[in-house]
Amino acid sequence: MQQKTDSDWPRFVRTPEAARLLDLSPRTLEKHRCEGTGPIYRKLGGRVVYSVADLEAWVEAAARHSTSEAAKARAKPALIPAAGTAR
């Protein structure tokens, strides 16, 4: 059986270091995590960790060419009227 080496494993960082790498505050990164808008994270035991590759992917996914492109990405669908209300 082949043994894994250190280079086979992703590099994980905890919230303070991830925030530093992204130039965000740890609290902002926590808010993104709660809202589901931040980078992918993992819970190992009771610890939240991020892979450096996932942080890089999140930054790349945030790339925009113009402000109108960013607005389209955040646009929410129209609400459907509740039953019994006028249309």
C-alpha cells in the first residue's frame, strides 16, 4: 500500500490566517461562512479550517469585468405573490 506524503495533502489554515491571506477581518470571514457566501471550509473536530486551494478558488470566482456584472450575479428572483393576494 502506498503511503501519503506531506505533498499529497492540502494545506489547511484556520480562520485568522485565512482572513489574513484574503485581507479580511476574521469576523468578516465568519459572517461569510454563516451566510454561505464565503469560501468552502471544513470542520475538523471543533475547528474550522480552509484549504489554501479553496481560498484561491473563491478569490478567482469573485473576479468581475464591470460593476454591472457583479450586480447581475447578486440579483434575486422576483417574489411569487402568496395565495389569495391580488396579482
